[in-house]
Amino acid sequence: MPQAWSIEVELGVTDVSDDVVEELHEHLVDHGPAIGTAPSGNLSARIFVEAGTARQAIDAALKAITAAAKATGTPHSVLGVEVMTEQELDRRLSEPAVPELVGVSEIAAMLGVVRQRAAQLVQREDFPPAVAHLKSGPVFVKWQIEAFERRWDRRGGRPAKRVQLTALEAALLAALGAAAHVAGSGPAPGKPAGTRPPRRALKDLSVGAHAGVLQAAFPRHDTEAAEALATLQQKSLVSVQEETKRDDEVVVELELTPRGQRLAACQ
């Protein structure tokens, strides 16, 4: 079944005049064109086509763009092609332009080490490179640090500090881990269900996953549940994305950190 595809084609030409850009736009107007400059400095043209497959979309886009370039007297040697569905393009455009950043202190909390140890780790050759160096220290992309943590072999250094949790905190973390596994966003539990904290420890606190997003809900008057969730966040086991307060209930959208996923599998 045909669907809308976004195809961006980079042509081997630079320093294109505004008049040529306008002519190209006119020739491609039926395809919702966006004519600009690629990071390399070459001419870039993005258009939308209806096609049943990515291959058909690429063929149609190349035919339309090279024909438009030829009609305007523009060199039309193709250097690269990027294709994706219109839905995927919309998703990417909705993402923040600047990724979440962290410094050495945040890295220490993520990895469960002291700041001095984190400062040593960022000097490793296999550690993700800093994206900037400020007076306060180097700055890193958070998801790259999370990827490093997943492959990091701790045996060469001090073992991770043991995390002390109350019965409610442990039960909440285990429930979040189970919900994440069901939703497909977390690792499989590492222990049989019978070895986990009893569900009754959660009391009125409910945990689930909706549209792939973890949620914890509890009555507004339940300060114990709120404190347990805050402690898990403070210990870098969960990351709170959004909190909604209703008339008699608090609903929190969150995700497990890599450290939280590992510990949840042990509960």
C-alpha cells in the first residue's frame, strides 16, 4: 500500500544562486520541496513522494530531482540519498535539537561512583568524548554515558556502592522493572517472581506501562509513596519525565535508568 516517503538527495554542486534554488523549487513544487545546503556545503533537495516501498520512493525522487536539476542547468551528480517515512521524519523533527547533557558530578551519580573516580573515568580512551569544555568542567551527552555504562567492566576498579532500599522502595523498583519488561523497554527479570518483595508492600501505589511509558500512580495524600519515588530518583534509579496531579491522585511518568534496570532485575 503506497505511503508518503521523505527523500533527501545531495548533489555534487556548491555555491548555487538564489535564482537557481527558486527554479528548482518551482520544478519540484508538487512534491513539497525543501532546497538547501547539506553539512558538506553541497546542494541538498528534500521532497515527498507516494510509493509502496523505499526502493520505489528513491527511484521516483531521483528521477524528479535530477530532471529538475537538468532543466535548470545544475550539475546533477548524486552524492548521497536519505530515505525515511514521513512519520519517521515527523518523529525526528519532534525530538529536542540539543541532547540531554551531563557533567562529571552527574556521571558519578549515574555510575554509582564518587566524583573523583568519575573524573578519572572520563579520561579513559574508550570513554565518550566531551562535547564541550566549560570552566566548570567537561560536558558529555547523557545517552552516550548510558551506553558506556552498559559495556563498562567494573572489575578494574572499585565495586559499585551497595544501594540500600526500604521494602516499599524495593517493591516499587521491582514492579517498575517488571512493567518495563512487559512493555519491551527493560531486561528480563533476573530472579524468580517469588524472590521479589511482596506486592502488598506497594499498598495503594500502582505501577504499569501505557503506550510503552512507565507510570506510577498513588493517592495525593500518600506521602510515603511520594517519598519512595523521590528516593529512587535521588539514587539515580529512575528518571521522572512528567508528573500530573489530579483531584485525588498523582500520576508520574518515568523511566528506569540503566543502573535502575540492573538493580530491578535483582529485587
